[in-house]
Amino acid sequence: MMSVLRVALLGLALLARTTVAFLSAGSGMSSHVNITGTALLQEVTKACRTVIEEAGHEFQPTGSSPEELVQACLGPTATGQVSGAKFRSALQEIYNQNGLVDHDLVSSAPHHFNSEAFLEGRGLITEGMVAIKANIRKENFQAARETLGRVLHTLQDFYSHSNWVELGHTAPYINLIRPDLPLENLADVNTPTCRDCENGNCPNSILPSILQEMKLTSGYLGIFYSSKPQGKCSHGGESDLTSKTVPRGGISKCERRFDNVALHNTAVNIATSASLQLLENLRLAVGDKEFLRMMGIARSAVVCFVIDTTGSMSDDIKEARAVVNEMIDSKKGTQDEPSEYILVPFNDPEFGPMIRTSDPDKMKKEIAKLRPGGGGDAPEMCFSGIQLALTGAPSGSHIYVFTDAAAKDIELKDTIAALIRRTKSTVTFFMTSSRRRRRRSTTAEAFEQYKKLALASGGQAILVTKKQLPQATSIIRDTSTSALVTILQRAVNPGKKETFHFMVDESIKNVTIYITEADVFSLTNPAGVSQSNSEASGKLGTIQTVGNLRRIRLNDDNRIGTWKVQIDSLQPYTVKITGQSIITFIYNFVEMFKGPHPGYALLSGRPQAGQPVTLLLSVVGKKGPSSLTVGNIGLVALSGPEAVNISKMTDMGGGDILMTVDEVPEGEFLVILTGKDKESKSEFQRQSTTAMSMSKVNIQAVVSSSMEPGKLLELPFSVMTQGPGGIFSINAKNDRDFPMDYPSSLSLTTGENINDTLTITPPARTPSGTDVTLTMEARSSDGVDSNYVILRLSVVNKITDFVPPVCEVVKVLANDCPQDVSDCGPFQWEYSANITDGNGTGINSISLQQGNGTLTHTPLNSTIIHAKYNASCCSQIVEFIAVDDVGNVGKCYHSIVRSGCPPASALSLSLWFCLIVSAFIVRP
């Protein structure tokens, strides 16, 4: 495997100077993005329908867009706005990781089912599914999404890279996701499989003997070599050097060509069906609600509290407790109710554990347990607590830090900055002055560090006395809300008089302006009406002053149009304007790469200096991107008033826009977007919150597998600089504190990649499903330039149980059911079965999937579990599933339908029976 990974790194260097993920450059149904998206939306729809109907409501999406699906999925009972941005972001994470396989692992045959690596390819699917299910059980949803994207890519590639379609199949090869079933009739390495295709575009170059004997083969792919076993098929294409070796040509069906239209279309259809099978297996194994959580179907962003519990923090803890309780009580039953709560305490030398729950009452109890104590010296483990929050909370979370001291673990500062850029989470600091003398002497220095991180994330750094703290925490109520958007954000340093224009559109509510470190300002609406800082309650809004923060909440009757805020201060200051609206956007910095399947790679670190910057941006509206018209997109310096407009913009379809900027602002910059809502005809303005900057350093690493407890994992990485060469320090941190070994420095020459290896070893008792966030940084000796890569790894126990639970019918009592269904009302029928897991890990859950009757069963820890189902004769079908402890799924199905057999479905393993027929079906 190490040789594969080193070749992968070499391939990365040749394909592009970038890392981490892929977005298809192709269009139409041939792309992995379209296949994956089609399957995901169908399976999410199934899960949403089940959850909503179980709650006693009708599932009624108003349209087919992801945004409308989210609104229908969250149900009709909660009031308020809900944004589809979290769901869009979750989809994008899966798409990105799906494409990573074409970018980072282009030369790994098993990841693509190339070179007849069928057993190894299925092994990757099996290992991935075990990891995904374990991650979801541990609520590590981002790790699950990333692995899901990679597994889906490998599964989909089987149908375009092998001869499954040429053999006449029109349904998926279920054995690929059933490791208990053998892969049969594989062509061995000595069996010729293809005839020569001189012009490279033959409709079907598979040998007739292979087709007659139904032998399974796949094309060989060589990016760095042209050799292949004699008589073997090639993948094909300009990048495949083996396609020039007899037998020439290729059998790949990845692209639609004039000579393979039917084969390509069939491969796409089967790959979509296979993706649905895999997703159905996952959904049934983890349950509908957990599946939807993994997919980002939630009301509001996650709210996370990082709280200093040292002895002087008694008042702060009391206020944090009051804020949490008030927020829970006031937002319960609305779309603003947080979907999840996270609590991370820190002290010295300890921090954590991270407490995570979707139960508001449990969070109340956990925060009530906090007691101040310890912390004799001033600095505390603040950054360790923030790191734990950033790696444990979903991307886009709101993190609130309460402390009265400097950070003792200052060496984590760059790691925190990297994690903020990667997760796009906002971090807001509430720093209070302490009675401890040593802390007072370092308050200003500590606050400056916190200000820099808050500014980089789009959060606030608020310095107040302990008596003022209750007034400052109103910002938590403002930002812990659904559909929160940023209209404008700027930092002015050095201070000067500046006027900022911003647009208020019809969709936006609860517009709030935050100004720090500036006392003199005025606000003017589109009609020319003004209000100064001296008017606490005026015609335009209400002004609240606490510590270094000025908070202005606009009145509800605020006018639509262009507003301006003028600030006059000689001190450096910040201004941020937010509101609530369904209209927003998500974005990623990307770079194009070449190879057998070219596309766009998502940058893990900072973009490369001296080159144009490319972004992939998705707009989100109430009825999807089709309801919006995009105007201008640009980059704006965090400390500058003017935006740099794009040089080129390409509509990729589905609301995705590819934009390129030739001239990038100096220093840190943000993304700004304007457009028009087609329904209201109102113009809108939105801005990103996370600051980005450029770097001449590039660091890359490849993750191709999960970790096993107690086993060392090697991670090859490479570093390159386009700036001056020299000695570059290498630093790595992981949020689990697992032992690592790596070089402390590397000597770089301008423009040349240097390869090395990091090793990491999870302890033998690490629970299966644990995720690990690893941050690696390369920094020049003068400290002027640096870059980073962030990897997410999973720890998974080695699994030997791949056999699903087994069901044996005990009895069926349905003789009383009348032949005429219209007379079914007074009559009942009964079905019972024994469920066992053989020598497996044991049954974890049994749940009813179809039927309106009652399902009961004996305790799950029994060797033989007796299940009994009772129902009205009007409910003629029962289906329930049994899931074992490692996620293998079996399905028990019975029908008393006496006529009219439905057809077998190609997209599931549901078998349909007439009369009184029963079966236990193993789920894929």
C-alpha cells in the first residue's frame, strides 16, 4: 500500500499543485457528481418521508430542489425560516471526496477497479462501509460523509471500468456490497480479454470467448508505464499509456462517445442503481434519523460553548448557564432551535471532554454541573479547548469562548487558524477582566490573540467586566439562529473615517450591526433618514453599548435598498452586518487538474500565491438556485472597501458557478456576491465570513484507508515552495493526542517537491468509529510564509463478521382474512419468526419498515430472538429489518396478498410474493 501512496503523491505533483478533492469537469449524466447526487436525493427523500409520516404529518415538498426538500423534511410544526445551506454543504463534502479518488488516487487500481483488481476494490468498499457505520454510531458525521464519497466513487467506477455492461447485465452486481458472497468467474492474469483496436474507438473490443464464458475483466491503466499482461484490455484515453500497447484501445465507459453511447448510458444507470443499493443499506443500518443527521438535514447551526472553569470564572459560568437556559427555552419548537449543543470545558492542565447532545434538557444538566476551581497560574488551556470544539463540531458551527485569561497553549494558534479556514466555523470570545494580578498584566496581549482568531473566523472578540457580561451575551441569541447570513464584514487598520454601503433585501429579517473599538458612527437608510451613535433608540434601530462592542438592531420596518454606515475612529475597528435569510451561498477554493478524468480539486490549505484564484460557488434560495439571478461575484480585502471582480465566470449547472480572479487582494480577503431574487424582484448582497490569504508553500498528503487500533499507519506527504528555498519546519497536531513521528524540518528547493512520511498510532483500546483530525503545517525559517493540510482519519476495528442476521418463519395465522379485502376490517392476522445472528456479533436492533400492525420481540441479547407481528387483515404486508452490531442488515418480508403480484424492484432486494409467502432477505 505504501508504494501505491507514494505513486499517488507523484501523480499529484504531475496532475496539479493542489490537494484534497474533486469536482467533475464533465457535464451531463456521465459525471460522478450527477450519479451521486441523484442517488443521495432519492434516499434522503425516502428517509424524510418515513420520519415525517411517523410523526403523523404529510410529506409534501413544494418542489424538487434540495432547499425545498429540507423544508419539507423538517416538518410543518416548527415556525420560522430554514436554510438549505447545511444540506448543500453536506452534499458538496460527499461530491468533493468522491472526486478525490480521481485526483489523489488516480494510479491506485483497487480504488477504480482497474487492472482486474476486483477483490481489492471490494475490500475498499467493505472497509469503507464498516467505517461509515462506526462513524455514524459515534456521531462523527463529517468523517462518515467523506468516506461515503470515496466509497461511492469506487463502486460507481466498477460499471464504467469493467465489462459488466458488455456481459449484458442491466442490474448492479450485489456481491460488491455483500462481502459474504463470492466474486465469481473472474478472468485470471493469464487469460487474454481484448482484441486489438487500432483506431482506439471500437464499439466493443472484448473477446467473444470472454463474453460467452461470462468472464469478468477490467481495463489496465498506466499513467507512468505502458506495459500490461499479454492480451489484456486497457482503460483507454490519452493519459493511459497502456492503450498504445497491443491490444490497443480501451473499454472505459466514463465518457459518452459516438461509439459507446448505449454502453455508457447503461453504465450510468446501473451505477446509479448500485449507489442507491449502498445508500439504502446504510440508511437501514443506522436508521432514518441518523442518516438525515449525517446528510446535514437540520434546523439551525450547532451551538458550541468552550468555557474556562478555573477558580475566577464563577460569574462567567453562571452567565453562560443562564444564556443556555434562556436560549433553549425561548427557541424551543421554532426553526431557530439549535439542532445540537456542544460543551467543552477547559482548565489547566486539563481540557474536555467534549459533551455533545441534541437533547436540550441534557445540555442544561451538563452545564449546571460546571464548577469553578484550580488554575493557580494565569494562562489556561484555551486553544486546546477550541481545537477540540473545531474538530468535533460540524462545519459552519458557532463557537462561543468564555475566559478571563491568556492561552497557555499558544503553540496551537496556527492549528486553530487552519481549522477555522477549513471548517468555516465562527469563533466569538467573551473575555472578562480578572482579579488575579498576573492575568491583568497580560490581558491586552491575550485579547489581541483572541481578536485575530475571531476576525479570521468572522466572529467577535468582546472585552467586558464580569458585571457587563450578561449584556454582551445577546450576541449569542443573535447568531444561534437558523438561516443566518452575513451582509458585510470589514476590519479597518489603522483606524480612519470610512463609509460602508450595504444592501437590505426583502427576504432578510433581524438585521444587526456589530461595531467594535469605535464610538462615533452614524447610520443612514435608503430614504436618507439618519441616526447617530448618540441616539440609543432612534428611527432606524436600537443601539446597545457594552465593553468594546456596539450592537445596533434595525427596526422591523427597515427599508429595502442600499444603506450606509459611517464610522469615524483613529483606533483599528471592525464592522459586521448580519441578518436572517434563506438566500445565501457556499463556496470552496479549487484548482483544475488533468489526467484520465480531469476536474477541479478542492484546496485543503491556502491558494497558491502568484496564480489566479478559482472558486466553485453554489447559490442557495428558497426554491433552489433557479429562483435567483447571480449578479457580481468578487473578492474583497478584509481591510479594504472595494471588491476585486471576477475575471471569468462559468455556469456549471445546478446552481454551481466556477469563477476565476486574476488579481487577488493583498493580505486576507473575503468573497462577496450580489444578485436578484426572481420572486420578489429584490436585489441582495451576501458575503463570506472566513478570511483567506495566499501562500507560496504547498503541502499535500493522501489518506487511502482507515486506521486499526494499536496499528501504526504511514501517511506519505510532500512539500514544495514557489518562494525562496531553505529549511522549512514541519509541525503536526492531532486532536486525539495519538503518538506521531515525522521530520521536524525539510530542506526545500524552489519548485521541487520533497517527499517524506508521518506515522500515527491509535492506542489499542481506541473505540471503533473514533475520528481523528490531523493538521500538518510547513513554515519557512523566517516565519513569513506557511501552509497546511488537514486530514480526517477514522479508527475502525478489524471486522470478520460480514454475514447478516437470519430469519426463520415459525408460523403464519392468516386464514381468517377474507378474500375480499373490502371486508378486512374486523379481522386480524399474525406472523412470527425466529431471528439469529449465527456466530456473528449479535443483533443490535429490530425495526418495522412496512405494515401498520404491532411488532414485538424478545430481548436482543438472546441467542434466538422471537419476533411477533399482529395486524389488521387490511394491512397485508409486513417488512422488518434486523441489524447486527457491526451494521450487517437483514430483512424479513411477508405478504398475505392473494392476487396481483407487484414486480421485483431492481433498486432493492425486496422480493414480492403472492398468497401466503414469507422470506428473510439479506439486505445489501
